[in-house]
Amino acid sequence: MNTEQQIKSAPFPSSFWSANTIELFERAAYYAMASFVVIYLGQLGFGDYWPSFINSSVLWGLVYFLPILSGAIADQIGFKRALLLAFILVSAGYFAMGYPVWLGGAKLMDVPGHEVTATLSSVVPVCLGVLFIGIGGSFVKPCIAGTVQKTAGMRRALGFAIFYMVINIGSLVGRFVSYKVRHTPGFDLSSIFLVSMIAAVAAFFLVAFLYKDPDVEMGVTEKKPSMSVSEILLGIPRVLTNLRFAIFLIITSGFYFIYNQVYNLLPLYTKKTVELNPAMDIYTAANPFVIVTCQLLITRIFGKLPPVKSIFIGMIIIGASMLINIFPLYMAGGVRQITANLIPLGSMFVILTVAIIAFGELFKSAKLYEYIASFAPKGQEGLFQGYSNLPMAIGSIIGGPVGAWIFNEVMCKNAEELPNKLLQLDPKQATIGWVILASCGFASALSMFLYNKWITASVRSN
């Protein structure tokens, strides 16, 4: 057996496995509450628009924008210290999110109200909670992904495949535990933050007692120079003045604008128009379930597609996922008609939507980093890859308020309130809303197609 074969057959170091275990708990914590944040804030009295802005524009925006900076800080202080700090922050954040109900005397409304009625005793802890979760969460991904990269060595592809699988398993675990706890007598919707807090605290102790900095375990005594925060800030103009890359980021953000609606518009739509107590944690579990079960199959069949074609297909799929919600609007009994599986028709189509979006994600996500690397200037590959999360940040920041506007002003226009407080939507208005969302996906796909033709023509002319 030669040296390369020995390296490939050697077991992964302990920090690889502890990092993946920590990631499982962190993802369980995050997705235990992610599907219900807009509903929870609505029932807490934050009105029609603030829940979407707080959840998407602030929380998701921080989680996906700040890694550009927090990754550099983690390099300087060490991954272990950065992770300990991260889980202190997110644990405090989950506690702060539940505080208004647990200790602040707030009562959750049965149905989210239209006007803002939340008091300062609810607003202040929620805002602090979102900031803590967003800032703390931004440290986790670069630290865990960095550990996988440093410890996987020549088996980097396998290492990241395991990492990606763990993310989705943790997502499933968090959702199902959250569902179980919510339905336990004596617990209400705020219990999702209790599940998240316990998982985050568990992750803190895993870091404290099991995790080793990968450089220490791998015996790296001489660190490669990493970019400081000031260097990254100075690098932003250099990256964004690269016209090709800036346009690519904007186009790709259209995909994430729609993806963001899984945790923004879909919960609002289901809670306010389909059923009073939707199991959004279980419904959105269709996303990680599809990814876990179909990732290898999609990779095997379509893995050789050129990156731009794969991304284009993903954008078409995510646009089409919105259109299927038009069908139950015109079917007998409408969106609240109970199906054979004992859930409303509208909820069944929401599950299908989330599952289809997962297929779009499989086509796009696998090729994003490859495509970015293909046109990053030589010597700046790391700098450009650091901005790979920026489309998600842009899509989330825009997706929150725009998604809320599409739901409240377009889909709910001319709606009638039923005796049980659910809204009876005007099918024509609701259709317009779904078509607008689908059009964003198709417009992104068309833009990607034209962008690729422009890039191809530029290369030929040079």
C-alpha cells in the first residue's frame, strides 16, 4: 500500500468527528425553532410585517453575512475559543427569545394580529435574542467547516459529504424533537426555544470537553497567514468591483429569495389561511429529508453537468415549486379540505413545495462553489469563496419584507375572515401572489442563462 492509499484509509482525527457532532447539535438547535419564528412573533404581537423583517432580514441576514468577518476573527483567536463564545451567545439568544412568555408575562394570541401590540418587555428581549443568535451563529459555520477542511486532508470530498449529511440529520432531529415537546401537555409554542437552548448548551459542553483545535491535533506549528478583519473590509471593494462576480451574486440571490420563503411566507400562509395549528416543523422537514435520501442519486445522475446548467435547473425548479400552490385554491373544498392523510390540502401542497425546493437546492448548491472558483482571479480564490454566502444574505434581507408584502398586500387582498379567524383568500389574488414568487425564480434562471452567454462571448472575444 503506497503512502497516498495509507492516508486515504486512515481514520479521520477526533476533531473531525467532534466538529460534526457539534454541528449536529447546532443545526438541531437552529431548526427546532426556525419554522415557527414568524408565527411566534406574530402571536406575540409584532403585527403583519415585523416578524418577517426580524426573522429574515435581521436574523438570517446576520447568520449569512457576518461569516465574512467572524471567520477572520475565529482564525485569530482559535476555533475552540470562537465556538465557546458562539454557543454562549446563541444559548443566551434562545433564552431571550422565550423570555417574554416564560418570565415576562406575555401571552401568545391564538392567531397573529395585524397591528403591533407587543410591549417593550417583549420587544427588547426578542431583539437581543435575534442579535445574539445571529452573531453567535455566524461563528459556527466557518469554524466547523474550517475544521472539516483542515482534518479531512486528501479526503476533503468525503469529509464535506459527511458534514453536509450531518447538517441535514441535525435539522431533522431538531424539528422532530421540537414537534414532540410542543405537543407535550403543559408546553406551548415558546417551548421551541427551550429545545434550541438545551441543544446549544449541549454543543457548548461538547466544545469545552471534546473539541480540539484542528491545528493542535494535526500538529501544525506554523500557521498560514490569514486575513485580518481590516484586510477583509478593504477587500470588499475589490470583490464587488469585479463586475462578473457582483452580477453573479445578485442573480444567485434570486434563488435564495424564494428559498427564504420556506421560513417566512409559507408559515404565514399556512397559519393564517389553511389551519390554526400547522406542524410547520414537520412540514418543512421535507427539505432535509429529500436532501438526505436523494443527494447521492442526484449527484450520480447529474453530477457531471456543467455548473451553470446545474444552477439554471435549480432556479427553474425553485420557481416551479411556488406554482403548485395554485392548484388547491381551485380544487373542491379548497385549501382547508382534509385529505386522506388527515392534513388540509393546502398543507399537503406546502410539503410538496418544500420537497421540490430541496431538489432545486441539490442542483444549485453542489455547483455554487465550483462556479465561483472558475472565475476568481488567480491568488484571490479564498477571498472570493468567502463571499459565497452573500447571495443567501441578500436573498434573506430582501425576502423578509418583500415576502410579507406579497402575502399581506397581494395574496390577502379581498380576503374574508372566517368565524375561526382563518382567512378565506380570493383565489385570483392568491394566484397572483404565487405567480409573482414563481416569476422571481424564472427571472433568476433567465438572468443566469443570459449571464452565461455574456461570459462565454467575453471569453471568446479575448
